[in-house]
Amino acid sequence: MNADDAVLLSKSAGIEAELLKKNNIAHLFINHDKVVGIHAVPGLEIETTPIKDGLDIQVLLRKQTQVKHPVQMCFGMLPKRGIQRINMDVVIEEHASIDVIAHCTFPNAVDVQHIMNATISIKDHASYSYFERHVHGQKSGITVVPKAKIHLGSHARYQTDFELIKGRVGVIDIDYETTCADYSTLEMNARINATHDDVVKIKEVGHLNGEHAHGVLLSRVAVRDTADASVFSELTASGAYARGHVDCKEIVQDQGTVSAIPVVKVNHPKAHITHEASLGSVDSKQLQTLMARGLSEDQAIDMIIQGLLQ
Amino acid sequence: MGILEIKNVSLQMDGKKILDEVSVDVWEGHIHALVGTNGAGKSTLASVIMGLEGYRDITGDLFFNGERINDLSIDARARKGISFGWQEPARFEGISIESFVSAGMKEKNKKSINAALQQVGLNPDEYLHRSVDTTLSGGERKKVELASIIAMDPPFIMLDEPDSGIDVGTLKKMAEVIKALKKKGTTILLITHSLEVLKLADHAFLMCNGTIIEKATADKIIPYFENNCIPCDHKNEPTTKGVLES
């Protein structure tokens, strides 16, 4: 364990150092391909195995375990250059519940790739929430490629929030696919602020296979300068009484470009999916409302975008 | 001289005259109503005064506190002291009521934000951190709109159809707020086709087919409007001016 690196990472990610000293809060800190801090709580097992440029990580939450405080994870790279590969295998056993806050920080990136491959199995009646906050530097030399295959058992719950609103995006290519059994609930949210020549690709797919499965795919992207964003959202309802909603909003400024491809499929006469998308400039009425409060056009646009990405 | 002077203002949209030589003075510290049926041009005139997009290419002159404001942007007009409450206010995803209400305040402080919310009947503890989004009812959103204007403490307030989409209790609260604003010297222009709202006004401008057909005290306009405009028996096409004398 390298305590100095852990401190540097936590500072960069904006994590309170005190949190990591608490016995009842689990954490896992990784700098490049090394574990620099690890602590588990009863019922939670975290194992790591070194691989080239990264780590295999197994996370197991035992049956019935309710982890009270969010687990703090940090995947970062302090070096300017390099590849970080993280392969995560997560199993949340029956009736267990856990929240994870994952801080991904690459403050010095000049030429860095962060490649995450995850398989996540959330067993019956289990709950898993994963809030992934990226803190990037002001240089664009970062490529983030998170991919995940998630399976939800009966009555299971999964929520993921991906947030990248500070620093440059660089290139981000998200690819998440989830299958949902009976009475399970899926919520996938992504909020990204892209500037300069950043490139954003989001692919979110949900299969509501079980009866009464519910799913929401939500994306909020703001694009400025010459940045480009494309969002592909696919939600399929195949179970009776499955309910889903796809919601995409992308705001474009300057020479930015955006696209959204929503695919909604319903394979059962008692299932229902709705879709909503809004792409383009800032809403004129919102803009004029704030300008009528005395805000300049730029201030009003900033406020609207910050709100959208909240 | 009024705080707001509108002189011979006309506006054409798609080749059609929407406002036709409108001239009115709005007097400082009084409540005025711009009254007329749907399509008379009331909201258009309010949009022209605020300088909203699509309503700036006018002929005629607008003066606020003696200064010509035709060429000023919306925000510049707002900073001069003109404020506007929309008939159907915009919703904002992710913007808290606290942020929205404080957006136009010169000096942001919690006490004033809370006071503005309390004045419109909203409990700050319950509302400050809610978003100005679709989770608010129409009445709540109207109250937040009014609170945000109160927080600006502007000398001149325009409220477009302040009673639309709200219940009787909320209307009463709105009326109380409007009277309180007058008491502290704020000039108010109510855009309305409602007799209930019209009764709050000291003075009224009766508008029809893009033109002002009468200016008088509200108590003189009310019976004419009630008898002749509800329903409108001349299809929004007045044939004569000076209707009160006819």
C-alpha cells in the first residue's frame, strides 16, 4: 500500500481523507495498476489480482448483508501517460444491498487510457447502486472506455449514475447492457459536459425481460466548441407489465454536434415503453426567463446547463 | 410622465399587424391592467416591453424612466428595473428554487430568498431545495415565478395572466402580494382577461385587435368589458374608439 498515492488520489478526487480512516467505511483505491488502499467491511469481500497495466477485481457481497455506508472506490492515474485496465467481477448476493461511490481521477493525463470491463450480477432481492464521478484535468489526453454487462435477478435493483462534468472529457465511450428479471428495477443515468474537441459516445441497452420489470435510461449531455456527442439508447420490454422510459437531452452550443438514436421495442402486449428526446440549443423560454431576471445570455446558458447536468 | 411610456408602437408579424399605434403611459406606484379578449395583443405588448425574441422589430418608442429602451436587450431592460412573470412559466431541470429565486437578486442572501417565498405562501423549508421542474404544480410554479420577481425588488412588474391555472386560494394570495407590492411603491401592469384580476387595478387599458381602444380607471372599464367583451360581440374588431362614451 502506498499511503502517499492514496492521499494524492483522494485529494484529486475531492474525497475527504477522514472517510478512509473509518473502520465502518469500505474503500478501494487504485493508482494505475496498483492497489494503494483497501478496506472491507463484514460481508463484503474484495480481492485483487494484478494483470498487465491493471487489475482483476472481484467484489462479493454476501447474502443478506446491508452495507450501511457507501463504499468509496477510486480508480485513478497520477502518471501523465499509460493504460489502466480494470476488470471487475461483482456479485451481490440475495437480499444484500450496497452503494458504491467510484471516483475516477486522471488529473495529469496527457496520454492515458482507462479501460473498464465489468460483469455485475445482482441476485434476487438485492440492490446495487454505483455512482461514478469522473474528475479530469484541463488537458484532453484521456480516453475512458467503460463497458459493463449487468444481470438483475428477480426483485433486484440497480442504479448507475455516470457523471463527468468537471475537466475535459477527452474521449469517452460508454457501453452498458443490462438484463432484468421479474419485478427488477433498472436506472441508468449519464451526465456529461463536453467542450473543445471532446468526443462522447454513450450506448445504453436495457432488456426488461421479466414481468413487471421497470427501466429508465436517462442521458444529459452538454456540448460546446467543436465537441461531439452521440447517444444510443435501447430499451426492450418483453415481459408482461414491464415499464420503461428513455429520456435523452442534449444541449448544443457553438460548433458542437450531437445525435441521439433511441430504440424502443415492445414484445409483449401488456408492456409499455415511452421515449422523450430533446436535442439542440438552450430552450428559448428558459433562456429569456433568466435574462428577464437580469442574467446575461452567457450567464443564463451556464445556469441552464449546470442545472441539466446536476 | 409615466415610469413606462409606450409611444405609437406597432408590430407586424408575418405581414399581419399585431400591434397598431399603441400609446400608453404607465404611472409610477399604480396598478394597471391591460385588458382584452384572447388575441387582442395584450401578451404581445408585454413581450414587446420586455424585449423578448421575435418582439423587437417594432416601430414607435418605448421609454422607461425617461430613457429610450428600444435597443436594449432583455437582460439590460431587466437591470433597468423591468420584470416579467410569464403566463406559463418555464420549467428548469436541476435548478433549485433557491437558485432560481436568487438569480435576479443584486445581493444574494438567504433571508431575502426566504422572505420572498414566504410572501407568496411557500414554506422555504419545504421548497428551497426543490427543483423548478415538472414536479411543481401549476400554482406552485406561478408562486415561484412571483417570488423570483419579488426577490429582484424591481420598480416595475408585468404579470401575464396571473390567475391562469391557479386555484381560488392561490389567486387570493396573489392578490395580497400584488396589493403589498403596490403599497411599497412598485408599479404593476397586469395582463388579463379576468374580471377578478381587473378589479385589482387602479387603471385599465382596454385592448382590442392590437390597439388600445380606451384608457380609464378600472371601475369604468370593468362594466364595459363585462357587458361587451364577455363574450366579445364584435369578433375582436372594434369599429369605433372611445367606447365608454358611446
